[in-house]
Amino acid sequence: SQQGEEDPQALSIQEGENATMNCSYKTSINNLQWYRQNSGRGLVHLILIRSNEREKHSGRLRVTLDTSKKSSSLLITASRAADTASYFCATDYNQGGKLIFGQGTELSVKP
Amino acid sequence: DAGVIQSPRHEVTEMGQEVTLRCKPISGHNSLFWYRQTMMRGLELLIYFNNNVPIDDSGMPEDRFSAKMPNASFSTLKIQPSEPRDSAVYFCASSLARTGGMSEAFFGQGTRLTVV
């Protein structure tokens, strides 16, 4: 399976703290994307990082990519209760042109 | 654009019945994906279309599942006959594939299928 691995599976933090989620993948990629899913809803795109980029920011989100280790991390700074959701990484592999999702990290931010 | 539109939102059917899920992608997108989400298996890619042509259907569980994309604005996923283990949330997503990689995918709200 090309499916990536995410860790941790679940993360519980207090409002104001930072949350870090990790994603590992298996073969060469064009890009890696992060998505958010609120309970009972569809996935929403957060940020895309290309294979030739190492770091990207969007508001309170910071994504890093290490292609030598085939891994990425998503950092949410100054978390809010509204950030409570599941977060998924998705890889656009060189071969096949399709998006493969990891198992996700369930983030709970307590007020 | 109203985004990716899926119908129905909820479907409850009896085992053995045929189920058809529908999807209208975002206008101008050339890639369409069908995913299935369950607690046990997570988000699985079932099939991927590019320019209305099925490119990869290796994720389709078995012959009971079939998908079509007769034109750029419509796709269906059919299960015949349905079984209780098919119960899941089915998502359709569309995206724009360019040279160099896939752009962000836009997801529909999903169809929650329950087979009893």
C-alpha cells in the first residue's frame, strides 16, 4: 500500500499550546498536502508543499518537508478550541497522479 | 461555483439492493476521485478519473462496485448488490492535475451509506 503513516493517532492539548503532527510516506512525490476534517463533514484543504520546498507557512500553520526522510510535519501554533478536528496528510506520488491519504491525527484542543 | 456536490447525503438500503451515488465536480477540474471512509480502514481511494477516463481503479473492492464518468460534470459510483460491510461514508473530490503535480482537492460533503 502507498498509504502514508501519521502520528500521533490522537493528540489532546490545551488552548494556546502548539500542536505538531507528523506524516511519513513511501516513494517520490510531486507534492504533499494537509487537510482538515471536522466531524461529519468533508475534508478541507489547508496547505500544499512541493517536493522542492522545505517549509511553508499559512497563518498559524507551518509545514515542513524532508524528502530525504520522506516525512512532513504540520505545526499549529497558539491552538484554539475551534482547531479540534482530524488532520490528514495526502501525497501526490510521482507515479500515478492520484492523492493518497494517511490515517489522520485526531486533535482535541481543550478550552 | 457551489463546490463539489454529492447526492444523496444519506442512504439507507437493504442488503442486496442496488445503490447509486452521484457527484458533480467543480467546473474546470479535470480529475475526480471517489474515496470511502470507515473507522477501521480510514480514507481509501476507490477510483480516480482524469479527463473523464478511469486511470486507476485498483482500490475498487470487488466487482460489485463500478464507477462511470460520462462527461466532465457528472460521475456515479454504483454498488450492486450492496452488503452491510459496504456501510461507510463515500466522498467525491475533484482537482486540477497539471504538469508537475496535483493541485488541492475539493471534497463534497459525502454520502453516508448504511446497508442493513
